[in-house]
Amino acid sequence: MDLHGIGPSGAARLLVEVGDITRFPNRAHFASWNGTAPIDASSGEQIRHRLSRAGNRQINRVLHIMATVQLRNPTEGRAYFDRKKTAGKTSMEAMRALKRRLSDTVYPCMINDAVATAASLGGHRETTTGSSVTDSHPKPALRRSHFPDPPRPRIELPSRRCLDTEGSHDRTASPPLPITHRDAPFGMIECVSLSTTVRAVAAIAAGAFRRTPIERSDQRVAWDRTDQAFFAGGACHILAWVCRESYPDRPIEIAGVRLPGQWQVFHTYAAWDGWAFDHSGWNPEPQLLAVNTDFEGQPLTRLRITEELADFCQKHHHRMPNQYWRDPRPRARDYIGRYIPPWA
């Protein structure tokens, strides 16, 4: 791959992670997938965009290294960066714009490589079928279906017994669960117990798992996210209601938070006696509110939600269970069962 700033390891990472480049209909979809497409964070009359923490972080890192290399040399990328700085952008904003520009450069190169490879494979297939090249019934060229996406990597860990650090009680081991890190923010992993239930993991802001435009428009793509990412972005209200239904003998309430000046709740969770349950498991509610406040960079308003699920979804423009790719409630019950409630 003849691109300044991408070496053999970067090219190999692109080929492995991307797989079939033709699954992305255009460069905008590719940028959304790799996390270089900015997220609209406008509020009122203030128009702004912020860095996307979603997307494939491996490819995002490749593009970041590519941008860094280009900035150190008199390249097109360096000239583009300087133009953005002259236009009044900060260094971080100019860097984000450059990474998006490089993503748009990589996409057509990979498309051209895929087309050339398909053409060469198709010609080879036709000339090795036992007939001449001038056969009146040539074999069809390879279709896109001949290049399926590579399987998602799955790591199976052996089942083992762990001690409960809260009370040193041995918990019953459960079958090993697959782990995937595709949707976790850079530097984080999805903290899923493989052989025991846990109280909680470190609270992570819901905004760290915001969906990409593709995941918002395609429910099948959103459904394929990891459980933590799925319930953090787009299905937190389902998780909260199922949590309350799972413990009918406990006075669990539904709570939500919203940004100042807005009426719509952007994150919902279950609350009980100073504790809160969301995609990070059970954590002290002040800790959950603190990490979300720090992430958003502005104070949040906590609301006690008394409506039924259907009324809440209609009021705040959230999806009902039948509007997902599949019913998310069984998935939510399984996720809730991985965490020990605070009263246990």
C-alpha cells in the first residue's frame, strides 16, 4: 500500500481489521466505522463537534500514526494541517480533521486494491477451468460474496472458580463467555466476568460508548456491539426497567440524567438505596453521576422517572423493545445476572 506514513505493520493491520473493504458503501461509512468521523455535539445555537471515542480503535491508531508521520515531513497532510491552523482551528481540531482526510485517502486505495485483486482472481479462475480463454461460455467473475467478512475474533478462556472479594465466599462457576474489544473505548476493555458474578466494574461514562451514525441507522449493526456498549448507548433504559422487574421485592426506582438546558434524558439507570445499576454494574450513585459529569464537562440534572416504559419511550424518543433488531430484554436479564446486587 503506497501511502505515506503506513508501513508494513500498519498495512497488515488495515487488511486484517477491515477485511472486505467493499462492505462500506462510501468513505463516510468507513470513517464512521474507524472513529474519524466527528460526533455532532451542538446545543442550541452553538454548533460544534467532538472527537468520536467509538469505532475500531486499531484502525484509528493506524491513522493517527500516519498523521503524525505526515506532520513531521513536508507532505500533503502537513499542508492540510497548516491550512486548518490558519483558518483558526486548534491543534487538536486540525489533527482530527487530518485523520478524517487520511481516512478518505485510504478508502479509495483499498477499494482499488480490492477491485484489482478480484479481477486477477476472476481471470485466473476462468483460465484454469479446463477450457480456453476464448470459450463461448466463460465463467463469471468473482462476486462480493466470495470475499466474506473475516470472523470476529473470540477469546475463549477456561472456566475457573474465583473468590468473592466482598465476603470471601466461593461463587459457582459459569460457562466461559466470549470477550470482544471492538466497541470498548481505547485503553478500556469490556469487564465481563467469565466464571463468577461480580459486584461491579469501575464506572465508565455512558458517553464513551455513543453509537456511530451507522449504528444509529442500522439496528443489526447496533445489536452486534458488545453487551456493555449495547446497554450503554441506545438501550440503557431497557436495562434499567428489566433490572427493576428482576427484583420485585426491592424498591428499585428508575432515574435518568440530562444536560443543562435540555429536557431529554440521555442516560437511564436503576437506583436503590444510594446504589445505581447500568452498563458498569452496581456502583455508588454519586460515583456514576461523577464520571458522567466529568465526561460531559458540564453539570447534569438527575431526574426520578415515574412513567411506564412505553410512556417514557414516547416522551424521550427512545426505542421500545420491539423496535430493536431482536428483543433486548433476555439479553438484559442475562447481563444483570452477571452482577451481585448490593443487598446480597
